[in-house]
Amino acid sequence: MTDRTYSPVTNEILQELKAIVGERYVIAGDDDKLEPYSHDEVKGEQYAHMPECVVRPRKAEEIAEIMKLANREHVAVTPRGAGSGMSGGAVPIEGGIVLLMDRMNDIVELDKENMMITVEPGVVANDINEYLAEYDLFYAGYPMSLETCFIGGNVAENAGGGKAVKYGVTSRYVLGLEVVTPTGEIVELGGKLIKDVTGYNMIQLMVGSEGTLGVFTKIVLKLMPLPKSQVDLLCLFDSAEQAIECVPQIMTRSGIIPTAIEFMDRTAVRAACEYLNESIPYEQAGAMLLITVDGPSEEQVEHDYMQIGDQCMEAGASEVYVADNSTTSERVWKVRRNIGEAYNVISKRQCAEDIVVPPACIPAIVGKLGELSEKYDVMMPCFGHAGDGNLHARIVSPPEWSDEQWEPVAEKILNELYKFTAQCGGRISGEHGIGHKRKKYMSYFVSEGYLDMLRAVKRGMDPNNILNPGKIFDLQGKA
């Protein structure tokens, strides 16, 4: 439950919404059409909630009017991008209005001289780089789900991805925002500036705020020169421990920072390969590292990947395969990207976790996952961004279990996993966000004083708690 009671969306409110955006862009009164907006990618009916209506604005001025109406009538508003989130962040748990950003999907401006691009929040992340390819530029902050997610959602979650080891996460590339505040003002933050200390850093506050502090309507992104060469290495190890222990050595001993270092344990690789009917020799390995190296020339990249490959062999790799063209590269990355989809087929009852720890603690976390899997007799494939300490552990129910068997076991596992992660100096989420799925576990990782700071910001910017209420933390705090 959240902190206050909200008014329903009446017929009069619906008529005002239709007057703002046009009748065809308001969905209401049809449960079949509303149902897709009741959930994101989080499994479990307990995390879903039906909206009363879905509104599809086309410009900032329309969103401003919607927010003013919602404040006046005390109706909850939940911003939504592509719905590919993994935290329940776009779920309207208080009903009300879902603000769907799919129509705001223009690339507004490419500024080649400043190496920046301005986009609307409904642009698919992958479309940005497809657009930029002919200009030898690219946007480096995109996540793994780049073909489906919207850039607005990426900014709202401060999404990371496979290339965060070298290039960092979304926040590194957001230089400017046009934002509609919870009370309906249109505000510009930052701009085409690499350096800016004019007041508080409001952009970095907004990035990762999960749609609770404002609605993004334009986003200015910093671009990078497109690498001239890229090679992927698929490194097979006899055990997960060998693979994980190799990760910090790659950078500390070689002095080379790879673009990506992805870890996949044997069960994760097997599930993805069977799902894709892929013949990568996973039976030979207890775990794999997928390592990407890019650079300004083929000679530099060859030098780097040869050193890293030698390093992996010295650390115990049984085989290192080189993917030096787009076809073979896509083949190995497709396995990594489809692990989650493979387990969706295996079982409908699962928790997709997003823990992050200091990179040197990854072996301890991998060991803990194996211990929990055996203790509770569930599948717990482990994969993720080993180079930056962000692991996507899946807790997967045996297919034959009922909800009554699964839910108490899942709760026990999460409690143990989160407490251990906190002991390792980790956090509950590296890139998927808190939403309402992980909200009750926040106190495992941060103090009440920290939460009070978050509450003060939320109350100051959203005095009626209208925008995406019930996410990240409870507004009332401890009694």
C-alpha cells in the first residue's frame, strides 16, 4: 500500500483528458485493452495492477496539462515507456492514469559538431545507434534490452548494460533534460554542456529517479566516435569460480579495460542454447566469459584481445573462441541476451534479481547463489555484467510447483540473498531499479536517515504525491 487515498478517474476527468490529447489517444473502459499496461516484465500477479485509463500524449504541453489536472483532482499518474522494466516501476499500483510515452518518439536533432543528439523519450534505444551509424558516431549508454526499451525508461532507471565496464551507464551521457514536474511546470535542465555546476546537479537527481520526480520530454545525449574495430572472445572455464576469479585479473594485470565482460554459468548457457537451438559447446564448460574489445584500429584491438585471451588461458580457460565478424559476434551475444527468455519458457514462477557488489566480491556471491539453490531445491542461474559487479541472478521455481509452494520459498531466498549482498558492501539493484518489487528491502541496504532525505526531495517536488506513488520507498517513514 502507498501513503494516501487517490480519487478515481471519473467520466468528467476522462472528457478533460480527451480534450487535452484527443479522444483516440485515451484508452478507458476496456479491460482487454488496459491489461497490457497493468504490469511490466516482473512475474507474479501480486505485482500487477490495472490502470483506470491510459493516455498517450504527443508533446510536453499536453503532459503539463495532464499533471495539473491530476493534482487538482488528486489522481495518481504513472509514466510508462516500453514496459520492459524489471521492478514494477511502470505499474500503476494506485490505478489512475498511465502516461504512455510511445507517441513522443522523434529524434529531434543531431548536433555533429558538438557530438550530441536530442531525442524524445519514446525513441527505442537501438534506433538511436542505427540512426547514428552513417555518421560514425554512437550512443554508448544503452542496456542489454536495446531493441525493445525506450530511452526515456533507460534514463528513468539509469540503465546500464554490457558495455558499462568501459563506457559507463546512462547517467554519464545525459547532458540535458526537458522535464514536466509533478505539478505541471515545464523545466529545462542542463543542455549541450560537458561541464555545468550552475546550482544543484538536478540532471543526476532526475536520472534514476524511476519516474517519481518528473516526466522526461526531451533528452540531450553525449555521443562517442564509433569504434573502427570490435572483437568478442568466448572463454570457456571448467568452473564458475575460475571464470569469476579471472575477471579482476584481466584489467589489473593486462592494463586493458575491455568494453564488456559478461559472465554466464553453465545452467544459464545451457538454457539459452537449448532455447535458441544453438550448438555452442556449453557441455565442455562450467562457466563462460563473453569479453568484448573495441578500439580505433584493427591492430590495437588485435593486440588487446590477444593479451586478454592469453590472460584467460593462464587463469585456467580451457578454450578461447574469437568472434571477429558481425555474424559470429551476434551469435554469441544472442545467447547472453536470451538467457532470461529461456527461463521464462521453463517456469512462470521466478524472481529476476539485479544485485550489485564490489567486483572482487563476485566469487562470494556466486558461491552463495549455489548454496541457496541447493538448500531450497530451486534453479538459480547466474549471469550478468561481471566487469562491474552487477549480477542478474534468477530464482526459478521447479515448473511443477504451485504458487503456495513457491512464494514462501522465494521470500526466504530473497531475505538470505539480500542480507548476504549487504554484508558484501553491495546494493539491491545495479540497473533495474527498486520500483515497488524491491521497496520493502531498502532498509537492508540504506539507513533511515538516507530514506528521510529521499522523502524530503519527493515531498518538495511532488507535494500531493501524484507522480508514480508507492515506488522506491514509503513516504511516511517510521512512526
